[in-house]
Amino acid sequence: MSKPKNTVAPSGDSDAYRAKKQFFDSLLTVYGRKPVLEALRDPAVKLFRLHLADSNKSASILDEIIAIAGEHGAEVLYHDRKGLSRISKNSKQDQGVAADLQCRGYQTLDAFLDKPPSSPFRLIALDRVTNPQNLGMIIRSACAGDVDGILIPQKGGAQIDSLVIKASAGTVFRAPIVRCHSLPQALSGLRERGATVCGLSSHASQTLGDFKPTSDCVYVLGNETEGVSKESNQYCNQQLRIPMKNGVESLNVAVTAALIAFQGVL
């Protein structure tokens, strides 16, 4: 699933253009008949635009999707298969359906920083996390726990697809998901704003339990096999570890995210 393409022509730095761009950047595109239907049944979701292949054959699930689109007052557009694949970016799995959604917690990093939900805020940043099930479980833990957002780069890791939605148990549509173009660039900007950027590493001297941040804080979780990348680690001004026993070297990244999400809550 992907962000819909912004077809608005640039017009300088006008307020109207920035507002329109920010709106399109805030949309989440979901594809596939069942994922789209599940999303539309969630009260946290507002449908902006429904995309359908003009080659679709009649089916009850499509009738239901179109009926809900009508209830939302959403625009319904028909495309040839190539046109729809440009929107879904996954012609093999879109099943002739894609939807641009407005989700209450889905936003860009700039929008998040304009109106942080709390002060200080806590973010979990994902650095090249590639497993869809891990991403889904991280989203579920973050949605349930005490974090203000999950920072996910547009490239370099798993993206929100049907596997992620399933692993998140549908919480992806309510979770505070914050998008950025480049994670290292985002971490650099957050650090310049005064945030403490923490890399999770088994070699750190300080433990997660002993760390008591007093400012905005970003916890950087690395790739499932390689950990935090050098590009992201250079912007970490704090290193933390989770103490292990019985010779265990590390935890699954989704388990680590859950510990962070509920740090100080239980």
C-alpha cells in the first residue's frame, strides 16, 4: 500500500498549495478487496477516493465497497489495469481495487511536529525493518501503549500492506503512524530540535529501564539482522540496551518495541 500520487501542479509556496500537498501526504492508499472493505468498516477511517479497475466483474464484495463509498460521499474513479497499478503499486495483489483513506493517526513528520500530541513526546523510529509481521505487531503495540507515534520512512523497509494490516489486528487504521522521506534526515532534524535520539544496542552501557528522558525522545529500532544502520546511528546521542540472561543475545524487534511502548506504564 502506498501514498497516492499528488497530481497537483506546483504553484510556488502558496498557502493553498502547501495545504493541498499536506492533505495528499496525509492519505493512506490501501489495495485489495478484503483489506479495503475491512478499512472502510473501521469508524476511524474516512474514505476520500475509491479506485476501481474498469475490467472488474460483478461481485458482492465490490457492491458492498461501492455502497460504503457512497455513504462516505467519496469520489469513485475507474481506471484501466495499468492505471490502477500505478495507484496501488502492486498489480499482482490489488484485485482491481484501491482506496485513498484519511486515518486519524496517519500523518507526515512535519504535521506531527506542528502539533505534537504531548510534550515531551515519544516516538519509535523504524530503521529498515523489513518483515511485514514485525511491522504489524509494532504498530499494534504502539497503538495500545504509551508512545505518540511510529516513525516510518517511505523507503527502505516494509510498507503497509495486507500482511501488515492482518498482523496489526486492524489497529493500523487507528495507530499514530508518522511518515518521513529519509530516516537519517528525520533523526538529524529531530536532534536539532532538542530531542534525545536513542539507538537500541546490545553493547550500550545504560539499560532501557534506567533511562528517564526529560525531553522529546526517539527510540530507533534497527533491521531484524543488522540492527541500527550506520547512517541512522550517527544521529543517536544516546545508546540503550535491554539486559539479557541465559546467553540470549537479542529480542525480536517487535518485542523490543512493545517494551518501549509500555515503559513506565505497567
